[in-house]
Amino acid sequence: MAALISIDAFGWIDALRRTTKLFQYLVLITSMTFTGVVSFLGSCGGALAAHRPTGEAVGLGMMTAATMIAMVWRRLAPKGSVAVLPMEEAKAELNANAQVISK
């Protein structure tokens, strides 16, 4: 008769999530990085495909990435965190045509 052994290989992730804020910061950093890269590449690539000047395309990508990263920060930042943003960013976020995907 064989004894059934149950090994929870990913139990440490759940324990880390419950005991520290480190997991919350890892999710925040990962989400901000992914959002920033994808929004930059999409905006910059779209502008370049439309034959806009390179500097203009990169600037558009940077502005889009900054706005989307700020949106992620507002949704996922731990309580007590502070971010100081220029007023133009808040205006850009209000006018942003963004889709928020939560999983």
C-alpha cells in the first residue's frame, strides 16, 4: 500500500502573499513594466507606421507609457504610497482612451 504524499510546490507563493507586502510590490512593478512597454511600443510603432518623425513618435510613446503607468499605479499601489505627478498627466489620463483589464 503506497502512501499518498501531497506536495504543494507553490504554497510558498501564497504564504509570501499573506505575510509580506513584497508580493504586492512585485505585482505592482510587473504590471507597471508590462503596461509601460506595451503602451510605448504600440504608440511609437503606430506613429512610425504613419510616417511621423522619429522624435515625435518616441515622444508620443513616452507620453502614452507615462499616462498608462500612472493609471496602473493608482489602481494597484499599496496604501500609504505617494506619487507626485504633473497636472498634465492627470489631464492626459482623463482624456486617455484606455481599456482596463483585470485578471
